[in-house]
Amino acid sequence: MLITIKVLGPGCANCQQVEAVAKQAVRMLGQPAHIEKVTDRSQIMAYHLLATPGLVINEKVVSAGRIPTEAEVTTWLADALETV
């Protein structure tokens, strides 16, 4: 099962940090994942975020406006694997 992860934001330092946390969580979990950066404002608005950076796992917004911890992202990834 390939997990899809999207990092939503303009590409700021916080967005880059969220991407790094997501990549580390994927490595820790040992599951294949596709990580995509979404910088297009209209695509970001489609997720109804009030603040960036945002993190979307399998088309579900799991975080917005903050940098989640690696443990949080790992938990969200594990939950995404269970729901498939």
C-alpha cells in the first residue's frame, strides 16, 4: 500500500520542516510513500486550510498551521495504513 502525503504551503521554512518530519516518519515506519509538495494557492484552498503549513495523508488533512512531531506523523501514517 502506497501512502500519499502532501505538504501544503508556499515553500517556506516551516513547510520544509514539515516535509522533513514526514520523510523521517516514513523512514521510521518502513512503508513506501509518495510525498508531494503543493504550493499552488488554489490547490491549497481546496483543502479549506486556515493556515499553512498543512499536512495531508491519503487526502485527509491531519495538520494545519503548525509543525507536527515525528511521533504524531508516524501515528497518522499507521492509522492511514489501518484504514485501507
